[in-house]
Amino acid sequence: MKLKNLVLGLGVTLAAAPLHAQQAPVSATSPDGTMSVELTIDGDGRAAYSVNRKGKPIIAPSKLGFLFTDVAKVDRRLSVTGQEVRDFDESWTQPWGEWAEIRNRYRELKVHLKETTALARVFTVTFRLYEDGVGFRYEFPDQPNMAETKIAEELTEFSFAQDGTAWWKPAFLWNREEYLYNKTPLSAVSTAATPATIKLADGTHVALHEAALVDYSSMAVTRTEGTTLRANLTPGAGEPKVQKAGAWKTPWRTLIVADDAAGIYHSHLMLNLNEPNKLGNLSWFKPGKFAGVWWNMIKGEWTWARGPKHGATNENVKRYIDFAAANGIPHLLVEGWNVGWDGDWFGNGHDMDFAKPTEDFDADMLVAYGKKKGVRLIGHHETGGAATHYENQFDKAFKFAADRDYMVVKTGYVTDAAQMEREDSDGKKYREWHEGQWMVNHQLRVIEAAAKYKIAIDSHEPVKGTGLHRTYPNWVAREGMRGMEYNSWGGKNPPEHEANVVFTRMLEGPMDFTPGILSLKGEKDSDILSTIAKQLALYVVIYSPVQMVADTPENYAKYPEPMKFIRDVPTDWQETRVLNGEIGDYVTIARKERGGEGWYVGAVGDEEARTVSFKLDFLTPGKRYKAEIYRDGDDADYRTEKRHSIVIESKMFVSDDTLTMRIAPGGGFAIRLVPLK
Ligand code: NOJ
Ligand code: CA
């Protein structure tokens, strides 16, 4: 139903008057009544929204609006011209994922606004209210005073109603998304990337992020005062932050709200705010594990470039294929297989040719060798930041991969932030941010080009995830965080890293974390700050449909018993339950395999030893399950040579049981639960 002219008599008088009469607020609740939003217009005609949960304020009145580079801003002298409300409830199936079935139930409130100035620009703010949060976006129709739009800044505020503790990583620094999480009072945040997760003073958890980032620049947030954050869009290269022609809309600005950390993880709000699958049947993509000619490069023992230490040689690749085949691993990533790596490739991808193997990598022979053994290769496209150079070879690059039956290609953009190279059709060069509007569009062009060849993409140094894998389910994983590679180098990930990542980065979607370094050794024989049991736990705790078995075959040969868990654990799930967890301290996750009855449980802790208890009530009542438990040895400790101490034991359980497990400092555990026939 359309309620036009909600507050009558505003238009004419207010266009001339400097002050606006206050308008009645517009509001709506989620279908279950938990969440509510209200949009108000103050005496200056400024629009503000607020969000309540169970009647308690979460977001206090927060401003809306835009600055433009060429015309007057939109932020005051606004009036509400109408509203529409509709309810939606539907379930959909994920082709792969952490949950097979997703319910999408919301109430939508559209608030139509119009400037009372001569420009008389109109737009709509659309809210979608879920039981577990709110998404809202701006929609500007095509209109005479806005044929072209040049956004200098989005003025959307998130004014939290209470202070709290925030877990966030800095935005706009040189190393892109690859920073550790800060834990600070919300009132001490500076400029943060999203997702940022906040535990308010009363314990309520809120995750701030965005959904459906398409043809717009990625949003960071900057604290303006107190507990107020404001949108801070990624810049364009010497141009407006966002440019649009005709009608345009923003991504959804999202607030997931729950009682606890587990509740935040259980939300499907981000996926639900994205459009359904545009690619149709995706049966060609099968979730699975992959080995890689990789860790020895990350350790500095092999090189991507040609020469005496070249990793991607026929001999090495054949040995890795043998390893993958012997362990039921269906894919092998090979990096440094192509011409273009010689010299300094960081920030320099001009010589990269993704259809031209080096002379010591016989692609066709290796593909045939793999085929015999049931192992397919994963291609690697490291652009070194030369993004236009990559686009210019999309077709030959993806054809090369498809002709060789690759199912997945891993991309990479290693260059400093704001150093991505774009070239326009006149040959003019620009330096783009990794998450600016042009790169957001570039990444989608990669996905669409790959989809034409039935290839899935695992993007490194990517644009952050905003749920687009619902719409483009060949976008199967991405990095966008400090993954395992940092455990090779100086400044290793601390033990609490993964317990931070689960409740922040993982809200974006699958991560190619590259788990399973059972040797616990990085470059120069340095120690990784983890126990061996924790490395197994990561296969359950950090989700990706393509999950790496990242250590070398030689190292895995030393740990045959723990290796069994890596062989057994699936990468596609019917259902996921976060059983307990506190951000940055610990988390336990249970997942049911898709197409089977087995459950897998993984837990990671931080630098402290702790004990966690959880019920097994997710198991089917009346069935008995054999549990294969991989837990920290009693003397296990990430700080000592006992980091390899592990106990592997079997026990029987039923759904009434409660399990109490100890986690060592820097440790974790992994459990496989198989029902008895
Ligand atoms: C950084 C990526 O994260 C890593 O996985 C890759 O091996 C190197 N870049 C080279 O592309
Ligand atoms: Ca990286």
C-alpha cells in the first residue's frame, strides 16, 4: 500500500521556508517484532534513521546523505513523500555452503524522500528488517537534476546507542585487508574496514558491514565523535569516489544484531540481501580440497620465477599430483607455472602471460598425468596489480584453463594499496585502490569471464566479500585477511587470530585461509604459534568450499595419523552451528556434512589454556556415534617444542551427551562423529 503525502501540506510551504516543520516519523518492525527502524525528519529537513532491538536502542538517530563533487549535497531540506511496506518469506538452496537451506524472511519499508529545494531531487531509502538485523540502501531514480552522479562522500552515519568493545582492522593502509584485528573501545575506533564487530556495553553483539557491493566503492567507516561512525568510501583514482549515470543505488548497509557472538555468525542477512543465482546450473563446480606447489615458495625455499629454485617444474608437480592422489585430494594448485615472474613481480605484472607455461612446466603432459590419477590442476593468475593487462587476456587465459579441465583459478593482486594499474582505451593510466569502484567492477568482470568457461574463482588481495557468491556462485573463495602465509614470515599471526577472524572476516563469506601446516614451520625453520591439533581444527572453523591442504608432501609424510582427519573432513555442509565462542578468545563450531550423516566439530582458542563444554544435541537422537577425537596433548603448548603433542582417541557418544574438552595455549581440537549403522 502506498501512503502518499504522509505529512500533508509540507511541499509548498517548506520549499520557500528556511525551517521545516517536523514530520511524523516513519517506522516498521521485522515480521517477528524483534528489530525496528524509524526514519525521522528534523526541523532542518535532515533525515535520520534509528534501529531498536527488542525495544532497546542499538543505533541512535543517525544521519543520511551524500556529498557530490559537482553539485550541492543531499542532506537537508528533505521531506517524506510516501512509504511502502511489504513482507517477504521464502527459502532457497545454496549450491554449496555452510547451510544448504536458507530462509529469507523480512519486512521491507521503502521511504520516499524529496528535496524541498529547487533541485527537488528524489530518492528512496529501503530498509529490510530481519529477526537478526537490518539492511538499508539508497535508491536514486533517473531524474532531470541527476543525469550523472559524482559522489565525493556518502554521509551515512552509524551512531551506536551505547559504547562497547570493537574488533576492527584499519582501512586505507598500504597492506590492504591484511592487518590484524584491533580490540578497542568503540569510542576509540579510528578508520575501520568492515565487517567490524562490536559488543555493546549491555552484551548485545552488532556486526557492521555491507551487502551486494556492485558498481560502487567499498565502504570503510571513520569515527566522527563518541560512538558515531560515518561511511568513508574508498577513493577513485583522482576522480569522485563513485560515478554513476542515470538511476543508481548503493549497496546495502548492514547491521547484524544478536545476543552473542554465535548469533552473529548464524545470520544469513548478508546472503539474503543479494540477488539470487544468475549463473544457473552450477553442477560443474564441486567443493573439495586442494594441495599446492606453494608452501615452499612462501617459505622462501622455492621461487615462482624460473631458475635453479623454480617450484613449478614437471618433476615437482608430478610428485605433488602423486601426493594428492594418494590422499583423495581432487585438485592441485600450481603457482609460478607461467611466464612473467622473472624479476620483481610485486606490483609488476606486465609480463604475466596466463596462456604461456614456462619451459620446465609441460602443462599438457601434467594435465594428462593428473587425469590418470584423478587430480585436476588449479591455475594461478597473479596480476601483480596490472589489472587492465589481465582483462586484456581474459579470454585466452580462461580458455587455456578450461581446455585443460581446470575447475578453479586463483587470482592475485599483489601490489600496495592504491597501486592497481588501470589503463583506459586512450592509453591513459590510473592508479586504483583494490576496493574502489573500478576494481569492484573489475573483480566482477573476472567472475563473469570465468563463468563463461565454467571456472570458479578464488581471489587473493580481493575486494571484500559482500555475499555476491549467492548471485555468482562461481566466486567460491577469497583471501582478504592475514592467512596462513603470515605464519611463515616475521610478525606471525598470534594465537587469538582465528578466534577474531571467525567473528569478523568470516562474516564476509568463504576464506582461502590455507590451513593444515602440520610441520608448524615457516621460513628459516621458524615456529608457527599453533599446536598441531589446532591446524586440524581450522578445517572446520574457517569455512571455504575449496580448502587447501597447504603443507608439503614431505611434511605430511611425517604426520600420518593427524593426516587422516584432513583426508576425512569434507568441504561442503548441510548445516553449521556455532556451539560457543567469544571474539578473540575461542570458538567451537559443529558442521554436518552434505550428503551424509557425519558431523565434524572444530575449536580454536587463544594464548590461554581453557576448557570448553558443549552438548551433542545436534546429533540424531537414538543413534550412536563413533567420535574420532584429535586433541591437544596434556603438555601441548604453542610456545614450546610440545606444540606437536596430540592425542588421537576414539569414543562413543549419543545426542544426550555433553563433551568437555581442554584447549592448550595456542591450541584447538577436531572431532569426526560418524553414526553407527
Ligand atoms: C599472495 C597470496 O596470498 C599467495 O597465496 C600467493 O602465493 C602470492 N601472493 C603470489 O601470488
Ligand atoms: Ca595475500
